[in-house]
Amino acid sequence: MKLINDLKWRYATKQFDKTKKIPDEEMKKLMEVVRLSPSSYGLQLYKVLIIEDSEIREKLKAASWNQNQITDSSALIVFCNYKDVNESHIDDFIRLKCETENQDFNKLKGYSDFMKSKVSGMTKPEKDNWTKRQTYIALGFLLTACAELKIDACPMEGFEKNKYDEILRLSEQNLSASVIASIGYRSQSDNLQFLPKVRKSIDELFETVETIRHKSVA
């Protein structure tokens, strides 16, 4: 299975080659993979920013514990979740679904009402946590696609989200930075690429559940 070899090849790249840039055609492939990533109900309650501007990335580096991946990579990808999810997001999705599948809007009212009831039943912190989790699914697909294309990537949570929101003016767009990834090409001086991958064994990580164990009640 080629994917297994691709995943063995990848690692969280710490040092990027600043002279190498990702070709536009490869970037388009990565964007399409992220676009096709699954999300809860298919709502895609997030936006993905591609940041290549050096001045902006210098500001973001200061808000990222001064990690060099922010500025040395070909591009910085910022996944942003919507902070306030409301019925308009669902209405937009239903309209898009109707256009894409050539369906009658009224025939999807039941599905629309179902989603609205689930979303309205969440507290604001629950909505925020839910939409943040969706960005991690998209991130996973980005990392997998990068591995297949032999593009290096480093997923990162080590950054000050409030400062990212301020620098990128995300709050004005009802968005908040959730998780980021630097993408580009590894530097040959990054010794981490030569280390074996550290992962739990199959037997330790997986368990097949065949019967439900019930505790006896005295």
C-alpha cells in the first residue's frame, strides 16, 4: 500500500529549505484535497488561510514561540473555525446542496430543521469545540496529501491563538485560529528526518471488542 510508505516518509519537519517553494499546481492539489475533506453534516464550518507574505509571517512567528517553521516554510496554513454558528450557515449549505444535486429546497426542509435543532441545542462553548474539531479532520487530509506529493509539513498547536486572531483580523469575520501547519520542503540539515518513526505497536494500539463486558451487580 503506497500510502503506508508515504506516511513512513513524512515527519513533523522542524527545518525547512527557505529556497524551495511549492509549485502552484501542487498547491491546487492540496487545496482540492482539503476542500473534499469530510466534515460534520458536510457543513465545513471553517475557513483555511494560505499565508505566504513574509511580513505577515514574521508577525505570526512572534506569536508562535518564534518557531522558524512559520517563516522558513513555503507557506503557512491556518485553519480557522467559525465562532458563532447559526441557522444562516445551515441555510447556505442547503442552498449549495440544492444547486449541486439539483434538488428542491423545500424537500430538504426536514434535514435542514434537524441540523438546526442539533446546533441550537449546543451551548456556545460546545459549538466552538465542535467546529474546532472539524478543522483537525481537514488538517489530517492535508498532511496525508502532502505525504503523497512528497511535500513536507509540520502541524502545530504551539501558537497564541488570540494574537493570531488579532494579526489576521479574524474576529471581524466571525473566525478564530484553530490549528496551523507549515508546508514546504525539508532542509537536509534537519536530522529528524533520519530518525526511525516512534509509534505504538499494532497490538498495543488496537483492541478488537467482540463481547460487551458487564460488571456484575450485587
